[in-house]
Amino acid sequence: MIRKSLFSLTFAATLAIFASPVDVSAQAMESVEPYKVGTFAINDLPTVGLVMRNDQLIVDLAAANRAMELLPQYSQISMPKDMLGLIEQYEYGLKYRIYEVVNWLVEENLLSGSGQRSFVHPVSSVDIMAPIQYPSKLMNAAVNFYTHACEGCNDDEFQARLRQRKENRGVPYLFLKPTRGAIIGDGDDIIMPFGRDRIEWEVEMAIVFGRTGKYISSSRAYDYVFGYMVAMDISDRGGRPPGGYGSGSDWFVGKGHDTFAPHGPWIVPKEFYGDPMERLHQTLVIDGVTVQEARAGDMIHNIPELIEYASSLITVFPGDVMQSGTSGGTGAGRVERASGSGYLIDGEVISASIEGIGTLTHTVRIENSIPDDLSGAQLPPVRSYRPDP
């Protein structure tokens, strides 16, 4: 009797499977909607989230995945705890699970109206953190836009420099910035270090690597990319104090301060962005004044070339970041602002945008004091060795 019941149940279940194939879920190979990914503080916990519906909604990815797993047609697949884990696993099958989550959310109408679930949050209700906490390295391209290579030039000087650089591009110039401490998320303050009053801005595209690679040819470069985000390279132009060893540029002083690497507000996976060398349009605005604007065509070395060069020096790993450089609008080419200052000043609001990705917005604040027990070996204020103009 028991065996007969079991047989009947098994037979009925088999018929149900063949009769209703729509109830059986196969892994999704495409997403019905584009999405971005980021790290957000939700209930005071760093949370990996999907950014959806024109950047208006944040979906707690792990919570949505758990809810979906309650349905029998979905397999049990856990989500990474942080963005580095997501990036590492993305091209090894995780992206298809995320597609599955997105398709379920859309098909079941769980993103809006009465169907909206507790794991869906308005973007205004969460704190936006830097997407990657933290890359193992942050590489930056210096002077990689023709307009930045001739700041303040007149037309004749610019055309002469343009011809010179096109005839002899050489290889890219890359430098490293710190990660933890320097990298901040959208809305965090940019801190001007004590006494350092020559602080400048640069909007840049950040390329996020998705695979480990060494000696990556430019023709294969995009195979190693996970996605793209907005970045700023904040710079201290105050230079070194006189005396001692070294002269000229000091990249540690110029680039390494805390808060000098804003990232975010989220990452666009490459499949939802396209070729950045065709699409890139970046701008930077300070208190309503546009001071930088550029497209990829102004680049001296394109993004695949930057990847080839960087990977010929060091191995790149998932989650590593490379910034592709900035355009004119800094240095001698600054656009005059209402403040009359050639550099950032306390209280200014600076916004960097890349079309199709998003906008980073930060307030500039001055560090007003330092401990009174320092010996004098610290980096001194600029005014102590360089008179004001």
C-alpha cells in the first residue's frame, strides 16, 4: 500500500513536470533589465546591492536571493558577502544567478507598488559606500588626455603640443594611490589636510578588473574587465618643502592623502555599458560651475592600451582598479569660479559624473588642527615654504 502511494505520487510529479515546463527554472543567460552593483549601509551593515530602475532602487542582493530560494524551482546558491567576492565569482557563473534574481524580481512585480518587498529600498534611504572595500591596488594614468597635457596653452601652443604627442605618444605613465583611507564613497567629505591649500580635482573613469591577468594584449583587454565606475583623483599641488633629499614632483605628497580617491557611486558591469572608448563622457562641476568635460576621443592612450601596459608591469587581480586619466580644466587651465580661488576651498561642493554610470558628490572640508606633540617631521603647511601669490 505504501509503495503504491509512493509510486502514484512519483508518477503524478513526473506528469506535472512534463505538463508544466514553465514551472521548472533553468539558469538565466540574460537579464531582462540592466543593473548596477554597489555597497550600501543598510541597517548599519555593509550590504552588496543591485541598483535598479534608473538608479532609484537598491535591492539587498543576498536577501532577495534567499527569498527566491524559498521557491522549489530555484537551486540553493549563496551570495558573496562583499563586492570583492562578487567580482571574483561573477565570470565563473555568478552573473547568471544574479540575472535569475533580477528576472524573478521583474516577473513577479516585486520592485514596485503593493508587490514591493522588504529587501527593496529607495536609494535615498541607504548610505552609499565606496563599492569595493578595498582593491588590492589602485592604478592611475597621469596626463592621458591631450587637453590635460597642455593646460593654459593658447590655440597655437595647443596644436603644436597635440602634434608632438600624437607623433610620439611613448608609453603610458602610471602611478599607485593608497586604497583604504584614500578611497571614499559618495557623500563622504573630501578633507584638505592641515595647511595644504593647493588642492585640485580630476574626474576620471575607473576600470574594475574582473579576472587575474598578466601580459594582457589590448585586443583581449575587455575580457579582463568587470565594469566601470566614476572616480576622482584629488591632488595636492603644494609640493615638497625645501631642503633634504629630492626635488620636483613628489607623488606621495601629491596623490596619497586620505579621502583623495572618491569612488562610485556604484559599478556598471561591462555588459550594460558598452565600449567606453565610444561612449565615455565625463564632467566635473564645482558649486554649479562646469570646470571639466571630456570624451574618450581626447585620450592619448586608450583603455585597452592602458590595460596592456599596466599588466606588463604587474599582475592584475579581480577587484583591482585602474583610472584612465583626466582632461583639461585643472592647473593653468582652470575655469574661474565664484570663489576666485584656483584651488578647492572649504565648503565647496564638487560633483563628478560619467554618463551612463552616475554622479559622485562631495563637500570639501579643511582639517583645522593637528596634534600639538608632533616633532616637526610631519609634512608642513604650504604657506611655511611657499609665499602666497
